[in-house]
Amino acid sequence: MIAALLLATAVRIGGLGFAPADAKAATIESEAAAPIAWRVEDAAGRAVLSGRSEPAARDDAAGRRVHRVDLSALRTPGAGYRLIAGAAASPRFAVAPGLYRPLARDALTYFYHNRAGTPIEARFVGARWARPAGHPDERATCFSGADRKGVRWPGCAYTLDVTGGWYDAGDHGKYVVNGGIALWTLLDMAARGVAFPDRSLSIPESGNGVDDLLDEARYELDFLLRMQVPAGQELAGMAHHKVADARWTALPLRPDRDPETRLLYPPSTAATLNLAAVAAQGARLWRGIDPAFARRCAEASARAWAAAKRHPAMLATGDFAGSGNYGDADVSDEIFWAAAERWVLTRDPALRRAIDASRHLRASSGEAGWAATAPLGLMTLAQAGDPTARTTLIAAAGRFRDEARRSGYGIPLAGTAYVWGSNAVLLNRAMILAIAADRTRDESYRAPVIATLDYLTGRNPLGRSYVSGYGPDPMRHPHHRFWAAGVDPAYPPAPPGALSGGPNATPGDDVARAIGKCAPMTCWRDDARAYSLNEVAINWNAPLAWVAAWRDATEARR
Ligand code: 9MR
Ligand code: 9MR
């Protein structure tokens, strides 16, 4: 007992708290080998629950030995609880229903904040975050000349109006590949029945009679449709890979003050298939809401699909100054995903044959990501009732659940593979676990989903929340050109609900390199210059919104 008292070093718990009936777990970091006594105290300091920890093995990602605590028996609603072990105490936490509802909403509001081509208005987001439209009339032509590898690009004879969409991240690039997965994720929420009824978000479209989640998603879909090479051109139907600055701009920078030339970069097969996929998904979702728009989406999807077939190997291998690459040498997963979306829309037997012949139907490689889109196709097929896709997804969920059982923090990532955007790797795994929980009603898939959100908001070795405005010690200084208070106090801080990319064991910027050796889960700094650790991005916030909404929607069914 004395030893345990001395050895309990830190108590880590989800920063938002728990729904009364939900499973509740926490982590004690301690080198003690024997179980540690713990207790929960209420706001008045009364012990309301106690137990002994379950020592786990050393957690290599955390670089320390950890103990697990199960406090599921704590069901009485209240605020100001603390979990105490020896001399260490957790931050105060709540037990209450609906704790994740505001996060789901704020995580979606992220997208309005990051809209290009339109003013961000004080009446929607408050004066602090209002700004003039960035790139309000974005007519761009194609990059011509040599890229950084010396490859020469011909340019093009046309200009496209590509106004609108969301900025990708801390930079002002708009990338079709990453826009695709982010948009798919929001549309998938809607397809699964998550509703943000008209006026439930605060956006310019609130009051138009349409669900606000769909309105926000349409802002990006409209933009993606503009990225398609027009009819009559040699590459008609293909989608440009990105529109972005010709050179990197420095932080801070209000988007309307961007001095750089904006250029279209060469079309790619991957971007084209992203467009084919999300335009098909859009056609399905708007069919009953705006049939003319749905038809436009269906046509664009068909043209993109046909163009990708004509140009199956236009790989985005270019390396251009001023924007990210999103390069991808394997488009078989994009083909599978686009085929799946198009089959669900059209029921074309040729597409069905392509799906059945694809290895991606049976062998899921893991979680979705901007370069790994097969799981998006699987999720859509499973949602449409496809038994094989369901089996493949549930098998993937089983592997993630096994990893969660090995993790000292209960998260579906064991081992040390913490990459750029690791927080979103977890969330993309959590989505598959959540779908498995929905399908099977097996609650063992649920715990790692809860643990993922707990980890992101405080149950981690740094005791930080990676979500701005949420949890006791939230991220404050993201790499973002406008939410740049971290580099210039004249700029606003991040609004609530923005997710940091998170720990990255492979340093990709000067701040990260200066950290030196670190246990993977601790390779992170709340520093605006640390773009390989602390950037925010549409493809990271979208699964945050999805998973937070799922946690909120499903807590009642327990
Ligand atoms: O600010 C850029 C960030 O948005 C990107 O994610 C990142 C990686 O592509 O690059 C950042 O830009 C840096 C550039 O790559 C190198 N010079 C310094 C830039 C920092 O502003
Ligand atoms: O999310 C991307 C990550 O998987 C890559 O490792 C990284 C370096 O290529 O780029 C990330 O994407 C960035 C993009 O290139 C530019 N906008 C910001 C994105 C997030 O940092």
C-alpha cells in the first residue's frame, strides 16, 4: 500500500466524462507491479466508489507501465468527480447524459470556419472568428513549367472557377483527394441517420429547410464538382488534384490576404475517383431533396468514372512548392471505393462484377485514410446490406478490438506506429468499431470507441486534450494560418472543437526534431510551428464529428 502510494504517478481519464450507463475506464501510470488501490470522490470529497487497479504490461507507445481501472459502477450523475490513486488525482470529470453532443456540433462547425470563397460572419461564429472571404473569386489556370523534381508540366488552355470548398488544414490548399474522404465522412453520418436538422448549426444556410449537416457537406461537394476538367478538353472528366498557392505562405495569414498565385495542379486518377465516389454518394443523398442537384452529381460521377478508366495511371507523383502532395501510387482502393458508391447509386451489374472481383472486398487492410479508401467502399456496401463487406469490416473491427485489449489506454492502436495525424488513425478505426457494434449489438466493440474519445480528451500520457475547448487542458496553438494566436496575439485562437493531428513518432518539422527521443504517445507539442504534430485538417475533424455523434446517439440505447 505504501509502495503503491509512492509509485502512483498519474491518473488519466477522459476529459469530458461519461454517460451514466456507459462503460467507464481510466489509466493509472505507475511502475508498481502490484494492483493499486483507487477511489472515486464526488465534488464534496466523499468516496463513492473504490477498487484495485489491474496492472497491465509496459505500454511501449507510452513508454511506461500502466494500470487499468474500471469504474463503470459509477452511475450517479454528478459533476466534479475525481479518480484518486495514492497521491495522484485525475482532473475533475462529470457523469451525465449528452456530454458529447456539443462536441459533435463544434466538430462540424469547424467546416464552416474553414470555408473558402465566402465571408465567415460574426452572426454565425462570433466577432472573434469573423473574417472576410478568402479567395472569393478563384479562377485558376494550370501549373506549367518544372516541378521540384524537374518534371515539366504543360499547363492548360483553360481557366476554372474553383471558388468555394474548405481549406484543407492550416494551409490554404484545396485538395480533391483529402476533400473526398472528409466529405464522404460527413455524408456517411447523414446516410446513417445522424441529423443536424435545419438551424441546429449556425451557418448561412440555416433556415433553408434542409438539414444543416447536408448543407455544410454540399459546400464542399459544389467545389469538388468545379475541379473537373471541362468537356472538349483532352482530359475531360478528370479532376485536378488540387488548387493551391504557388509557394508556401508563412503564419499567420488571414486567407483574404494571401498574396500567392493560385494554380490548378495536374489531374490525377486518384482525385478523379474521389470525385466519382463522393458525387455518387451525393446523388444518392440529394435525390429526395434537390433532384436537379442530384442529377448533376450523378452525371459528374459518371463522367469521372469513365475518365478514370481512360486514364487509370495518372498518379500524383508531382512535387510542387507551396502545397502538400497527397501522392498515392496505388489507386486500386480508390477504384473499389468509387465502384461501391456508383453501384449503390446505379445497381449497374458491371460495377457489381468489379466489386466482387476486387481483393478489397474481402481483405480490409485497416482503417480508412486519404490514401487508403477501400474501407470507405466497405462501409458504404455494408450499410447497403452487402454481407461480404459486413464480414470484412467486422473482422477488421475484431483486430482493432484486440489491439485495444493490449493498449494500456484501451485504444485500438497497440504498438508504436504513431504517424502524422495519428489521432485520426484512431478515429477512423473507431468508426469501423462503431459500425461493428451497431451491426452485431456486441458491446465489446463499443469500449474502444469510448476509449478513443477518452484518449483524445485527456486519457493519455501527456494528460492533454487534443481538442480545442474541450477537456481540462486542451490544445491551444494549432498550426493554422488564421487561428494563429499562438504566433501572433492579434489573431484568434482556435474555436472549440478542432482536433490536433496528434503524436507523431517521425519528426516532420523543426519543433518535432528538437524534441529528440520520445515515447510515441508523447511525441507532441502544443506549438503552432509544429505542423507535423499540431496541425488541424478536414480529414481529421470529420471522423471526430462522426465518432462524437455516434457516442452521443448510442449512449441512450444502453
Ligand atoms: O504550413 C505548411 C503545412 O500546412 C503543411 O502541412 C506542411 C507539410 O506539407 O508544410 C507547411 O509548410 C512548411 C513547408 O513545408 C516548409 N517550409 C515551412 C512551411 C511552414 O509554414
Ligand atoms: O495528412 C497528411 C499526412 O498523412 C502526410 O504524412 C503529410 C506529409 O505529406 O501530409 C499530411 O497532409 C497535409 C497536406 O499535405 C497539406 N495540408 C495539411 C495536411 C495535414 O498536415
